[in-house]
Amino acid sequence: MNDDTLLSARGLNLRFGAVTALDQVDCDLWPGEVLAIVGESGSGKTTLLNVLSGRMAPQSGVVWYRDPNGHLVDVHAMPAPALRALHRSDWGFVHQNPRDNLRMGVTAGGNVGERLMAQGSRHYGNIRAEAIAWLEQVEIDADRVDHLPRTFSGGMLQRLQIARTLVTHPRLVFMDEPTGGLDVSVQARLLDLIRSLVRRLGIAVVLVTHDLAVARLLAHRVMVMQRGVVVESGLTDQVLDDPQHPYTQLLVSSVLSA
């Protein structure tokens, strides 16, 4: 593992019965970098995201994470409480369906504040002020702080999830189709917001998307997966403008002909 690498995986393998989900997958992520994992449904990209984030264990292979003190940590050897603590602090996870990450019976401010409280914050006034500040950063009016998420639109729910995730200033965020299921105009606004926040905060991101336009807009590098295998990887513009593998060529041509 390179001295500067934030996250590194080597030799990841995982099968579900006769189906190969991951086949000798290697990848690296550097601080502040956005890495997009692309491919069709069933390519293994979401499985890889779950393995990298410790939410699913591989049958073989290792995932290393460099903690803030510079120590290498074997993600899948971590005790469950330590991994949960990592996800509440140094890491974040943005789900395609924000309801998977939000408490729908808790106010918008409460959803954001809960993550701060999980890190030890106890001063109500400071927590509320920080929650309001983050709602404004994700373009939600401060006067919605006491509203329940069920009164929000789909785009607002996703922005609320992003505020909840980023309030603790994680170094690494995993994103699973963050714009999936949203109208095109809402997607564009959300992508601009994500790109702005990621650049300003210097967050490293592992992004799963089937949308090459999303990868082009957000990612520095792209990994293309097909049936559990990484068939091509490289700088985003290089891969998408001059694809070398037939499968990548097919993905790119299908977008151009759409």
C-alpha cells in the first residue's frame, strides 16, 4: 500500500452460489479523490462498495484503511463496535434511497444533530446551530429545521441525508447511486451541490453509478466492472473518451446513441 493511499484493496473475491460478484479486484483511493465504479446492473459495483466499506465481508482479499494517525487498519479485522464508530465519524455512507439513512420520525435538525451527538456533542444550542448551518449548506431553508423528513421532496431528502453524513467532516464517503430515481433537473442541482461540497471539504469519495455522465462530472478516476471483474480503469476523461475494453466501448456508445 502506497504511503499516501487512504484506502486500498487487494485480491477481493466473493461469490454468491454460482454467481461471481468479485473476481480478484484491486483498487486504491487517495485523499481528496473521487473514484467512480461504473457498470451495468449485476456488474458487482454495489457489492464492491459494500466490501470496501466493511458492510460485507469478502471470501478472500483484504481492505486497508489509513486512519488519521497514519496507521493501517484491516477493515474486515476490526471489531464490530470499532467499525460502527468509524462509520459515525471518519466515514460516511450516502444511500440511493435516503430513507435508508434517515429517521423519518425525527426532525430534519434532529437527523443532522444525531450524528454529532454520536461523536460526543452534548450542548443543545451548539448542535442545533450546526444542524441549521448544514441545512443551509445543502440548500434547505433554516426554517425547515423542525420539520419531519416525510414533508420533504425526494431531492430535499437526499440533500438532508448528505447534511447528516457530512456534518462530522468525514475523510471518506461511500455513495451508492446518490442521484438515482430523481428527476433530471433535480439530479443536476444535486450533482452540482455534491461536487461543490466534495471539492471544498477535500473529501475522498467512492461513488457507484450506472450513469457515465455522473462519473464524468464528479470523478477523477473510473473503474469499469463487468461480471465482478474490473475490465478497465484510469483517469475519467481517458477512460470515457478513449475506452480500450470492448465492454467499456459498449457502455460509452450506448450513452452516445441514447
